[in-house]
Amino acid sequence: MSRQRDQDGVVGVRDPPSFKVDDFILESDFQDGDEFYREKAEKELRETPEVVQQALKDIRVLLQGEPNLVVPDDDEFFQKFMRPCKWYPKSTYELLKRFYKYRVNNPRYCNNLTPNNEKKVLSSEILIPLPERTTQGCRVLLINAGKKWNPKQISIDEIFRGVMLSLDAAMAEPKTQIAGVHVIMNMEGFALSQVTYITPSFAASLTEWVQRCLPCRLKGIHIVNQPFIFNMVYAIFKPFLLEKTRKRIHFHGTDWKSLTSYVSAKALPTSLGGELVLPKVPLGEGICEYFCWFEKEFEASNRNGYRSATTR
């Protein structure tokens, strides 16, 4: 996705989405960031005006070798993919190809992926983008995959599609492109009956997307409140995990000191040892409306990609 522009190319025609309940204020931020983010981008991503200018020129040349791949000829679009690749054009080119080939090869997860089509999962409170960034500028996505998840009402595929939407919306923000995202998997109430819905083929598809196709700086995956039977789930995923990914998965249980050593307390709900007081009223409907603000961007994004199915 990209931020909407008017006929003169000015960003921000619409007010950015926001959802407010008490002290819970979820707002998208399309500003480029202050000196903190500029220094972080230069130090961690090699982002200087000279590197950026050359990289944008080079990626356009490389894409000429992939004529069936149709993407916007737009600096902002390329920026989203180049930042996770530290502005290396060849790495970005390979990421773009993998990203769009995944869409072709996995229609069950990727076809017609828009918020309006995923209202059921977006309003379920299984996926909650938390409003506060960490001290390092990261966004935090909370996934309640335990007692909030009834597989007979919301399928595992729908959760995956919702995660794709959530992270894609987050990556529309320049600050998030630079700082990255932490994902927290809250497994409280996870039951043996739910394990059967998590198959090796699903695990393979999910890990392929996370490890090879996701244009995002995934800083950490944090498992909390996990019961003993979660070991069965991890055993399903483990054969597909690269060493780099394994190092980013952290099992905390109920050790909130451990969790806050990775994710700032100010960004975490009080139920997870943090300082953020979540409202007692349901959040699902408001969160769903927040995502639906991006509907046109997702519709436009769905028009990008390979024009030929010969990408398998």
C-alpha cells in the first residue's frame, strides 16, 4: 500500500485513521519521522540521500528484467521494500519477486485481501495493534490466539489473512518501515482441540511468508501465557524455521520481566506486565473500522503483481 496522494502528488488527502476509546488511541502516522528515525535509518539501514538515490535508480533497472511483474513506478512504493533490505537493490529485487510469486501460488491467503472481506477476524479482538510504540520506535501487534479463537467461527486461514492485513497497514508508516514490528502471541487458554487446526502445510506456508516474503523488519516474536501443549504447535513449525528466525522467537510464559526486556513496558498492556491500560469495552468493531480506512489502498495493492501465472 501507499499513502494517498492528490493530483499534485501531495500526501495526506484524507485524515489518517484513528480509533480512540479512553486512553487507547490508535492512530496511523504517515510522517517521515524526526532526527531519531533519520539517525536510526542511517545507522541500521545505510539510508543516506546518496544511497537512496542510487538504489531507486538501480531497482528500476532490475525490474526491467521482470516484465510480467507490474508494480507502481513510485519511490514511496519501493521504499517499503527497500528498507527491510537495507537499500540493497538486488536483495530488494529478489524480495519483490518472492512477495508477488507468493501471492500467485497462495490464493487462499492472498486473493481479494481487503479489510472489508476480513471483517470477521478484524472485529474478533484476536488481532489488536497496540497504540504505543516501543522506545526503539517499533509497532507492536498483539495476537490473542488462545481463548479468543474459536476455530469453528474463525478459521486459521482467516487469522493468517488478518495478520497479513495488519502488518501491511503498519508498513505503510515510514517510521515502522525504519524501526520494525514486534509480534506478541498471547496463548492464554489455548486448548488441545485447537492444535488439530494447525497443520504442517499451514506451518510451511506461514513460515515461507514470514521468512522470505514479508517486507518488514520483524524484530521479535514473543510467545506469552503458553500452556504446555503449545510445545506441540512449536514442534509443527520447528522444521520450517531458519536459524535467524529461531533467534527472534522468545518464550516468556508469564515472566513479564523477560518480555519487557525486549518490548518497552509503555507499549504493553497491564495484563502482560506493561503500563498500557486497555479499555474494558470491546475494541473489535473500532479496530475493524480502523483497518477499513485502508480499503482503497488494499484494492490498489491487489492490482499489483504478476500478469502471468508462470511463476511457480
